[in-house]
Amino acid sequence: MFSIEKNIVHQTLPLQPILDFIIHILKMALQAGIVGLPNVGKSTLFNAVSNSAKAQASNYRFCTIEPNTGLVNVPDPRLNKLEELVKPNRTVPTQIEIVDIAGLVRGASKGEGLGNKFLANIREVDAIIQVIRCFEDDNILRDEGPINPIGDKEIIETELQLKDLESVDKKLQRSEKMAKIGDAKLKSEYEVLQRCKYHLEQGKNIVSLGLTKDEKTAIADLFLLTDKPVLYVANVDEASMHTGNKFSDALIEAVKNEGNEVIIMTNAVEAQIAEFEDADDKQMFMDEYKMTEPALDRLIHSTYKLLNLSTYFTAGVTEVRAWTIQHGWKAPQAASVIHTDFEKGFIKAEVIAYNDFIQYGSEAACRDNGKLRIEGKEYLVQDGDIMHFRFNV
């Protein structure tokens, strides 16, 4: 038996490329997809947030055909503060995966435009960032007439609902005969499908139906499009980037009862900010627009929250690193994102709360002041925890 700290895992364990690959795959487990009508600023937004891929942005329908994918660093001031205190050899932020999906048009559920291809791409993501055009510009094409954020939102939702209705209907037809046999589980599944069908026929999203965890097993294999959490981006003109405008106000009013967040931003300006590599140049550009931070930072944090993700840290001389986990994971699950052996042979976790680490300035000082806790397999990892794992190989 021996203990190993997460921050020195790369020095201790062999097969570095394999470990990096495992970590990369684990980080890619959840995706957020950028969707919207054509020419609303989806690809411009993707270009702004993505630090590993650049999507083509042009003024014509279906510019984006194949979905573009990018890994996006999650800004976290806590990571910077830990770096200042520990002074590691390297600092590694956590990431989320963003997918830029082709523009949807009215009739997509029946195959219009890219139709089924578009909807299949949405089916693969875990959350939706819906970009809504909230600016007027005669030079940027628009098929739907005058700017109408509520109408645009309804077009997208209707197409997703119609596709979900098709999926539910197909499974209902398969399940009806089986339910008549008398199996209680099949009858329960059939009843859930009937509720989903009625809900969709009323023009409502499945996510608002309030299905329990057990009830959701009846539709789990369908990967329903309207059962995904949604974040709205109101893409406004430069003059409205701080205040919003009548279009973004209308969108906020329309979604207030959904419990969904609306981020107001000017995608073109955010894309320009993202192009600066020098921090001073970036700050100077932001000062011109009287910005305290890029709106992208708020968007990334909101997307991270939308995906139900949390962060814990490892902090040592070798590296300070942020790690992504699902909210509510226990210590052994959290350990697995470093290496599967950490979960299999988990013994205990040494945990320091972030605020305690900042107050005392080091692991040693936290230990001396009784702020380092020993936690077992049932410990629920808290966002911001600084952790070391001990395990048996």
C-alpha cells in the first residue's frame, strides 16, 4: 500500500500518452451544442469560445454542414489564485466541449434544409445553447422576415417537438402490444410514453413534463431533443451590448417562466476579443467597449453549470490543475478522472476547502491548523475542493 497525490500522477504512473488519452476522453463525455436559425451568429460565437478549432462563418444558409467541435478552457479565478500561491511548473484549466451545429429551418423535422442530419447532431449533445438574433442588419440575410426573437425560438422548439413526437409515436406503436400482455413494467412505460405524446402535442418540451428519474427510463433510449437543458444567447448589436434592446427584452420575458438563463452579448465583438493573444492588447480592446470581462466568460460558466458540472483542484509543485466532475459525485468517482486505478483502489481522500487553502496559503499550513480533512468513499466532493487521493495498487 502507498499513497499518491493527484498532482504528481504524471511523474509516478507509466504510459503517459495513454493516461492523457483517458483524461481527454473523460473530459469529452459531455457536450453543449450551439443551435439556431441560419445567420444568427452561431459560428461566430463558436469561433469566439473555441480555443482548438475555428468554424467557418459566412453569410449564406447552411454554411455549417458538418458540426464543428472545439474544447474550450473554463475560466476560473480560483485556479489563478492557487497558481500564485503554489507557483507550480504548469497550470492546467479544465475544459468543456462545444459543438457548432448547422442552422435549422422551418420544416427540418420533415427533412427541409439539412433536416434529419441537423436533428441527429442535436440528439448527440447533452445541452443546447440556442442563439437568437436580436439585431437588425439588412446586409445579413434572414428568411423569416422582420427580426422576431420569439418567433425564432418557437420555430426551433416546434421542429424539435415534432421530431420528438415522431420518436415517441414509433415507440408507442412497438410498446402497445407488449403492454397488453400484462407486464407491470411495460404498462408503466407505455403510460409514460402516452404522457410524453400528449405533452408534445400541446406544444410543450419534455423537460417541462417533470418526469421522475424512474419514469425517464421509458424514454432514455430515445434521446429526446426537448428533454435537454437550454441556455439562450441574445446576439445584440454593439450599441446594446451592455443594456440589451427591445428584442432581447422580449426574449427574456418569453423565457422567464422556463427557468432558463439568457446571456446578452455581441458575438462579433466577442470573436474579436478572442483573437487577441496578448493580455494587454485584449484588455485595451475591452476598455474601449467599457467591458470588465468578456461576456464569453459568463457564457462558458453558465454552460458548465447547465451541464451539471463541478470542479475540484490538485495543487502541487509539479502542477496546479482543475478537474471536471459531475455534480454530486463521490470521492472515488472524482478520483477516476485522473486514472481508473484511483477509483478501483481508493482508500481515502485528503481534502482542503478552497477558502481554507487561500487563507493559510499552503497544504502544510492547512494541515497544521486542522483544515485538512480525511474523507472516505461516501464523501460528496464539493465544488472547489483541493484533493489528494490515496489508493492501493
